Amino acid sequence: MGHDDFTSVSLLRESMSLLTAVVVFLVGFVSGVVVRTVAGLAAIVALLLVVFGVAAPDIGLINYIATQYYQGNELLFLAGLLFGIDAKQTRRVVVNRGTSSK
């Protein structure tokens, strides 16, 4: 990654809108819910793909989205992913705090 690439990523990070941040978080959240729901099956499929050497096809749209929105927002995506994985427990804790403070 050259100096110009770093500068463009920094400019992108500075100009990220609230909408972009919300979308990245929601994508992570939905990913977390999906992972929680089908984690075992996904792990088996991923293992089989690795064993048979099958890779995801090179799709330009995926690369564009990854470089424009995901790069530099990994922690935001990860936060959404973790909230999505543990959404039920988080909801229980929030409800319990709300009822215990009354």
C-alpha cells in the first residue's frame, strides 16, 4: 500500500457519513445474527471449501464495496457482528436493568 493509497483511505475515513457508519454496523449485526443462527453448518461448509480448495469467485462489486466502505471500518463491523451474535443476551440484560431500576 503506497503513500497515495494511505492518503485516500484517510480521506475516506474522515468523510464517512453517519449513514455509512450505521450501514456498516447493521451489516455486521445481520452477519452476527446469521452466524449465530447457522454457525455449525457454516463452519462445516467453510471447512469443506478449504479442504477441496474452492475459493470465492472474484466479483468486482464485492471488491468495490470492501475497499470503499469496509476498509478502515473493521472495528465498527466487528462491533455489529458481536452484537448480532449475542443479541438475545444483550436484550435480556437491557430489559433486566430497566426493570430493576424501577
